[in-house]
Amino acid sequence: MIIVTGGAGFIGSNLVHELNQLGHDDVVVVDDLSDGRKFSNIATAQIADYLDVEEFRAWFSTDRDPFGNIECVYHLGACSTTTEWNGRMMLDLNYAYSRDLIRYCLKRNIPIVYASSAAIYGGSARFSENVANEKPLNVYGYSKYLLDCFVRRQLGSVESQIVGLRYFNVYGPREGHKGTMASVAYHLNHQLLESGTLKLFEGSDGYAAGEQRRDFIYVQDAVNTTLWFGKHRNCSGIFNCGTGRAQTFTEVATAVMDWHGRGEIEYIPFPDQLSNAYQSFTQADLGALRAAGCELAYRCVKEGVRAYLDWLNA
């Protein structure tokens, strides 16, 4: 049995579909379908069972084991709204829930791969997995930082595999339910279809208009990295999950316009509410990932956006 929390969400649903492609239908999906529109992400997936997140928390928090042999837990369920400032809710969902699940897995020697985030780096200009580089700018990043700190205290004293993946800017199929938190590629595609104009932020933090840079990783590449650790049970630790490239928002917009063969860019004022809480530059340091033996290749923005729009506009 394989458990995927957040299995109806963005990365989680793509992971479930990839597990199906690899011949696994023994997948238990855990999620919160209060937003029932997410069901479409797994409507065609083959799964063994579905559990509401509260039911799932109840059985592992009371030390029950209804599934017997669990091969691996991919813990991708979280509140990923970076503009959310309800710290109590954020720490419950992203820290306490995850901490308790990790304890459950460690007790039973169940491998667990969980979603961390590049938001942990926040105000840092360095993106290697070092405590000195960890400066979250919002409570979302702080919740992920706390969990990674908890995990670091376990590493070296447990035999069970535990892996935290710091996902950078993931984009691709099955993210439409995320609304404002969907990727820039998703929003630019819809803007072009609606008006022909793609909107990017004016300059900020010393960057010219549209020249803010992020490490954009296509969701299939993020899934492949996640599953790589599921196959390499000797690897534990906290690792970046990005491409190792910093590319501009203008490059994303250009890739969208190239796919459609039309469009123009309009620069809009930088939002006041994002001041001091926005990462204008990210670039994953892949040193630790490569040292662990993961040599997977990652698509650049041009390649990834083309694959995404082939799917999105089919």
C-alpha cells in the first residue's frame, strides 16, 4: 500500500497518475475535498481507497494501523497559500499534522517523503540546504522551516527513511483548482486567451520589469524526483527540488506567446501587500541532490511551458 496525502491536489494528483503509469493501483489518497472541484484531478486515477484528512489524522494520531503493510508515504498535503497569515491554522496543517505523521512513520519504519518548500529561503540569496540560508518571509515558509528543523533532529538517530523535498516554483497540469496560487504560466495562458495581453509586475528589489527570476520546475520533473527517493531507500535528508536555473518571468511569458503565436506584455504595479514578503530571485543549489545520486534532467521554461500548454489547451 502506498499513501499519498494531498493526493487530489497539484503535485499529489500528478504523483498518483504517475504511480498508476508505473503499475501501482494500491494507492490510498488522503485529501480535503471541501473544494469538490479537486475531484477532477483524480477522476481517472486508479486508487485503492480515499480518506478525508481528518479521518486520516484520527487513525494515525490514535496509533491505529488499518492498512497493514505500508510501502511508502508521500506526504504532499499542506496549506500552500503563501499569502495566508492565519498562523494558528498554518502551523496546525503544515507543522503539527506533518510532525505527528512523521513520528508515526518512524515508529513503524515506514519510509516517508514529504513536501518542504523553497519558501524557507525567503530573504536569502543562497539556496543550499543550510540553516544559515533559511530566512522565511511569511508564515507559510516558517511552518515548513519548523518541520525541517524537527526532521533534522531525527536524522542520524533513526533507521527509517525520511526525505524532505524543498519544491521550488512548480507548474504544470492539474493546478487549476489553486486559483490565485496557480503558477504564472497558468495565469498568463488564461490572460492571453481572454485579452491577448499578459500581465507581469513592474520592477522590484533592483530587478527591471519582468526580470524577477525564479527556479521554475515542471511538475512531471518534480514528481520524477519525488519517486526517485521512493526507489532509493538508503537516502534520507532534506533536498532542493528545482532545476538549478533561475529564469525570468519574461521568459515564461515569451514561452506562452510563442506557443500561441501571439500576445503582448503589459507591466503592472508591484502589489503593496507583497512588499517584504516576496522572493524576487530563487535558484536551487542541486549539490546535495546530485551527491545523493539523483542525476535526473530537468526541463527549461521553454520546454516545460510547451509541454504544459499542449496539455492545458488540448
